[in-house]
Amino acid sequence: MSTNKVENYKQADGLRGILTLFVIARHWIPHGRKIGRLEEVFLSIISLIGEIGMYFFFVLSGFLITGILLKNRILAEAGNYNKVVIWKNYFIRRTLRIFPIYYLSLSVLIYFNVMWIREFSSWHISYMSNVLFYNINHWGIGGHLWSLSCEEQFYLIWPFLILFIPIRYLKNTIIGFIFLAPFFRMLMNYFNPSMFTQLLTPAVFDGLGLGSLLATHRIIPSFTLDSHILKKKINTIGLVGINLILLFYFKPADLNIWNEFNPFYEFFFRSSFAMVGLFIVFGCINGFKGFWPFLLENRIVLFLGKISYSLYLLHNYQLYLFEWFKVSIQTTGWYLIIQFGILLLFSTLSWYLFELPINNLKKYYPYLKK
């Protein structure tokens, strides 16, 4: 028996590609130039979409990883299979997908000591980039690696919960992790106010946990809600999240609650992104209607989603590399289109020549087999 087939959520893959473009735009557009008022407003919109997108990725990761582990756990328990095999092969499969291009790109940077990355190389190698930025209280080269560190740390601890906690306690355990995030942000910023608190893995467990909770409601019969009731609840959560984001951005009154590090701010602001992320993930996995299938399921967008990992991983290195090696390709204005073309080329080559062949090795490591 093999349970390696993963459900194909086309719209989620397409949105992954689109949101990756927003993250790249947020990092590239202000590079090396003075920003005018109109561009500042434009960047604020891009930044907001990028932040919501980051929590979309966290919610999606929680949903997919929990779904895979939980389905295989149920099959293993029904057939009296060893769940440790699921745990072992899960890590092997994650390693085959994530590690090769990550460590290859890091090796190049460390070898040439680009922007003196060797000084902090051990943090990036050990997937502790988010802790590094919190400790030094500023960004360094590889600043975008913080989210990959959060996800990798999540991948390490989550299988123990999903595979081995008794099913009857699983839902409440996940809910506990969801509420851990805002309380963690409040507590950490009470003792040491820092914008980098939000990079630590416990601070994003509301996003990861909401995705995981959604997976349990779809898979475990005793947790399953009527589809109309579940849709209504998630729509309400999404609406509340959107309104909270708008309130925090527009600040309709001169109140302290809108200020960063205020307990109200720490509790609700980041969690509002997770709530909207849950709404978007739920919509994608069930299929948005109307115009959205045309946008999210077309070939170009799906291809961007396919190579989104390397796009995200490489984009923040590229400009540094060209500057470091004094390659005369400008990084302003319309030259960014040339830069994106180069990034697209390298990411495509990375996928077909490096990532895909290694990823295909996962067929030798099924979660369960008879």
C-alpha cells in the first residue's frame, strides 16, 4: 500500500507563484533609488499583499503537512503499520525537496564570502536565520531566509504532534499552538521590544496552526463540520481579519492600541494576517469561482508556482551577487525587468536540471508501503 499521492490544489499553486512575485517586487523596487510619494504608496500596497502572502504560505504549509501526516497516520493505525516509518520517510522527502538548492546557493555565497556572509554562515546552515536576525536586531544578507527557517523548525517538531498525540487531544493541542503565537509576541515584546520578534517560529504559529486545524477538520470524522457551516465560519474569520488589517493600517483614531508593541497590537495585528491567510487557503483548496480560475490556473502562473521556491530563494541573492562581482547590470527602473528575466532563467534551470531530478527520488521513500 502506498499513499504518496498528494492532492493537487491548482489554485493554491498558482497563488503561490503570484504572491512570490509580490515579495520579489517588495525587495527589488526600492533597491538603490530614492522613493517618491506615489511609489511609497505603491510599495505600501505591495508590502501589505506580501505580508498577507507570507501568512498564506504559513497557513498552506500547516494545511498540507498536517494533511499528509494525518492521512498516513490514520492508514497506519488501521493497518497496524509502524508510524515511525512515516516520520522517517517524511523527513527524507522534505530533505530531498528543500535542502539541495538551499545548500547549493549557500555554498556559493559562503565560498565567495559575498557580503561577508561567512561571519553568520553557521546560523543560515542550521536554519536559524530568524533567531540570528532577532539576536543582532537588524537584517543581513539572506534576510528572506527567516521564513524558511520558521518552516523548517515547524517541520521538525510538528510530526511528533500529528503522529503521536492521541486523536482526541489533537484539536485542542493545535488550538493551543494557535493562541501561543499572539501571547508569545506580547510576552517577548514586553521584555524586549523588537520588530524581529515576529520572525521567531512561535510568533507565526497562528498561521501554521490555523492551516493545521483546517486539515484536521477535513480529515478526522469526529472533527468534521458541515461544509456550509465551515465555509460560513471561515468567511467570518476572513472578514474579521480584513477589517482588523484595515484598522491597523488606517488608524481611524489617535489611540495607543494602534502602536507597535502595544499588547492589543501584538495580539491582533499579525493574527489578522493569519486569519486572512486561512480564508485564502480555504478558497483555493475548494476552488474560487468566476474570474479566479482564469487567473490562478493558467499555465504561466502555475509554472511560476512550480518554481516559486527557487524564485524566492535566489531573488535576494541576485542583486548582491551582481554588485559584489561588479557585473554592470543596473538594479533600477526598467532594468529590473532584465534582472527578473535572469532570475527566471536561473530558477527554471534550477528546477529542471537540479531540483526536479532530486525531487523525483521521493518515489523511493513512500510514507507507507506494504
